[in-house]
Amino acid sequence: MSLASPDQTHTSTYRPQPRRRRNWFMVQLGGLYGLWLREVMRAVRDRGQLIGGASRPILWVLILGIGLNPYFRGEVYGQATFVVPFTYLQFIFPGVVALNVMFTSVQSAVSVIWDREFGFLREVLVSPLSRTTILLGKVLGGSTVALMHGCLVLVLARFADIPLTAMGVVKAIGLMAILSFAVTSLGVVIANRIRTFEGFGIFSNAVIMPLYFTSSSMFPLDPALSKEQTYVTYPEWLVTIVEYNPLTYAVDSLRGVLIHYNQFEPWIGVAVMVAAAVILFAIALYDFRRA
Amino acid sequence: MNETVPALRIQNLSKRYGRTVALDGVSFDVPRNQTFALLGPNGAGKTTLMHILCTILKPDSGVAEIAGFDVVKDPLEARDRLGIVFQEPSLDDRLTVRENLNIHGLVYGVPQSLRRERIAEMLELVELTDWADKPARSLSSGMKRRVEIARALIHDSEIMLLDEPTVGLDAQSRQRIWEYVRRLQKERQLTVLVTTHYIEEVETCDQVCIIDNGAVLAIDSPGALRHRQGEQLLKFVPRTEADRIEILNRFSDRLALLQGTTEIALKADDDFIESFLDQFGNRVRSLSTEVPSLETAFLSLTGRKLRDRDADAREVTLAFGKRGGEHTR
């Protein structure tokens, strides 16, 4: 080892690496793995988030689901009769899966604000990783955590009388993965537009809950009814919101996979989610590169 | 790598936020393997300059080069050579020290075997090997800073940027941080650019650049800066009354202070002290020199110490995090 000056008293094991071009793609891939790993490790260590992720579905499924169960079947509204061949518990279960995925996704996306200004992300922004890699790592990490929280709900399936098949679980995981990617991207898009943040409550109240409540996850729009009949049963504005809410279609396809009940064509849900994921990630990336 | 290229070259760098001028035509070079201090009051433009150097902020005009690579045109090459310690702690509190360093290594594309080796080596350097598997939140703020310094050196950084590395630390931790920085510089070819507003810390740096209101007020060695801003005083007590009278007559133009009947203080410079000692060395007692402090130099250049202003959005968020707000750990 050649030392800088002859009067050097310290010995060092420092081994400078020859500065050759390492494969750009491999560096990005390693970095992507690092970013993803960090998100997942953080989530696993955060007991509060885990407790929230487990208790939320229990509350929704056990309390709300069981409590409203008797009022669900065979209701008569004027001329129209609802016949959804499921218990309320079964009906809202896929919605609760979506809710848990959404909560966790947005939660991890919100941490982008803090991370970017002070935390880890600042450090990453000055690394040799491209902005795309950084954002992709962050979103993939957040989606993975959200996916895990979605699976937590699936564990409760038997309490809701939902028979899970292996195929059904695989399909559900696939759908949850796309949904969590889309919602995490949405969270980042919102986070990028906010300069300060004082916690997660605002996001939860302004984004997640409205999306959830108008996604037909709490009540069905009866597919047997014509548009006119639907408008008789529900106010027009509500039907319009439900129909324009992309989450409606995500919940619907989850419902199709889990309890084999679809209000819309099954493919629409997948198409809407993939489109949302791509568009939202593109917007997030555009913002992120500019910032 | 070309040894003749300065580690940092900053030329005519300007940046404004709206109508506020953060940097106003700043220029300086930092030669390799030097410790270069940026000294200035809060809001002087130090952090803006740091952010431009680490490529997260684009300058309005001017050039900043890191080891010859322009931070705007060649940011990836520039970043690859930088090790950065930010002003606010940026360790991941939920991960252990080793995990923090490991993820940094992954992100910077350090191959696994080298990563493991460097982590062990750097932890040893900052004397935190015993803490490697403890979660980062269990460390004191001084220890966290040390981990951050270790982290900045996991990859092949040639230039370390330290933004207020010792702010908020106790005297002992501050001293230690500087010890590590100096040891590192001996062991590894490392250029250090540090911003600080602790004047006593820059005494040991090779060069000090005083900036305020986005402009460079002075660049020099700490000693030269001191001399430039005030004269040295030579204080002594003459042995006999005859000596006293002779000295007073001879150097009446240099007389600065006459204390009581014994001590005399003369304005002096290095040459004067030498010739004075030649002639009167054996005729005076209790000889001392008083060197003006950097503090006086700094105050006379900037005219003040601190500047108050409203908290911006960033500081509001930081305060939220300090209160332990959600998603900030």
C-alpha cells in the first residue's frame, strides 16, 4: 500500500476501488433492492403500524360486518328488491381488504415528505441512483408492505365465512399488488404537492375514507336494476360518484375473486387498476424528477 | 484521477430564491486533501452552497465542479465522489447501525464483500463497533453523527461535505467528531469541506472562507485571517526603569497600552517581534503576545452573529418531527 506522505504514522486498511464503470443497470438494481429492503424492514419493525394493520380489519369485519349482517338480505325498496346472495360480512370483506391495502400504501407514501426533506431520501437523492429507481424502490417497498397488510385481512376470511381456494388467494394477491402500487403512487403524487405535513390524519380523512365509502364497498349497486331504477333507490350524485370512483372497480374485481360476485365485468377492474397504476406512477415520477 | 484538478472548483456561483439572493457570485477552489471551512452566520448561504455541491439544487449561474466534474452536467460522476453528512440527522431510527450502513452501501453500488469490509473498518474508526447491531434510535446524537460520518465513507468518496456536523452536540462529542475527521484525512486521501458557525472549530482547518449574504468576505488560513483583522500585541515588563524609558522612547509610535507602571504593550507583527527580541530580549520580563481571535475577525467582517427570521415550511416540518410526529422516525 502506498501512503500519501513518508511521515505517515497511521496505517490504514483502506482499499480504494479502481474507478471503473460498474454496470449501470446492476448498480440501479442493487440500489432498488436496498430501497425496497429498507421500506420492508422499517414496516416490520414499526409495531404501531402492524397493530393498526391488524386491528383495522378486525374492527370492520367483526363489529361492522356482524352488526349489520341481519339488515342486509332481501330488503325491499319500493318496487325494487335487492337479492345479493351473500351475507353482509361476506360482502364487505373484499372491501376491507382494499381498505387495509389503501391505508398502508398511503401511510408509506406520506413518509416521502419527511424523508425527502430530512431523512433517508435526501441521502439517496445524492446517490448515483436515478430518480426513477429511487421512486420505483420507494413505491415497490410501500406496495409490498401494503400487500402484507392485505394478506393479514385474508387470514380473517374464515371468520367471514369465505372459503379461500389456493387459486383465489393467488388472484387476490395479484389484484392487491396492483392496487397497492396504484395507491402508493397516488400517495406520492399527493405528498409531492404538499410542502408541510402534520401527520397522517389529513390524508386519511381527505383521501382514503371518501374513496373507500364511495367505492361500493359498503353497499352494492344492484346489477339487476336498470339505471333508472338505481336512481330511484339512490340519489343520482351518489351513483355518479360510485361509478366514477376507480376504487369501485378494484373492490369489484377483488369481490369477484374472493366471493365470486361481480357488479361489473371482471376484466374492467383489472384494466382500471393497471391503468391507474401506470398513470399515477407516471405523474409521481414527473413530479419527483422536477422536485 | 487527475491530481492537478482541485477537489472543488466554484466559480461565480449565484442562486436566488425569488427576490432573496442566497449566493451572489461565489468563487473559490479547494485543493485536494485540505480541510476547508465555510464560516458564516445563519442564512449566509452556506447550506445553499452545500446543496448545489451535492447536486440537489441547481445554481442560477456559475460553475461548481467536483474533482473536475460539473455538478449540473455530470451529476452522477460528481455524486459518486462525494460523501455527505447533512445538517439534520438522517439515520433511519428503526434500523440498526449496521443496517443503515449496509443500505447506504447498496444504494451507492458498493459490492457486497467490499461493503462488509468497509462497514467494519468505518465502525472501528468511529469507535462504534459495539453498537453495530443496536437500533439507531438508541444512540446519542453525538454517536449518530459519528455513524453518519462513517456512512459518508462507505463508498469511494474523495470529498466529504459536512454541513454543520457539530451543531447541537456537547463539547466532548464535538471534539471527537473533529478527531475522526482529522484521522480520516491522514489515512485516506480526503478533502473535507465543512460549514460551521463555531469559530473555535475552524482554527485547525487549512483554509477558512467567511461568507455572509451570499458573498465571500475573506478566504485565508485561520492565522492569516486573524492577522488581517487585527494587530498582534506584544506585552512585557521591562527589567529596569532605564530599559523602560529607552523602550518607550524608541517605540513611542507603536505604543498601544501602558498599564500601571510596569507592563507595556506594543503593536507588533512577526518581524517586529523578532527584531525586538534581538535587541531587548534580555532586558524584559514576562513577555507575551496577544493574537486577535478569529471571533473578532469574523465579527468585524460580518458585523453580527445571528439573524432572526420566520420559520419556513421546511422548519415547520422539522419541528413536527422533533415533537415525534407520525412517519418521521
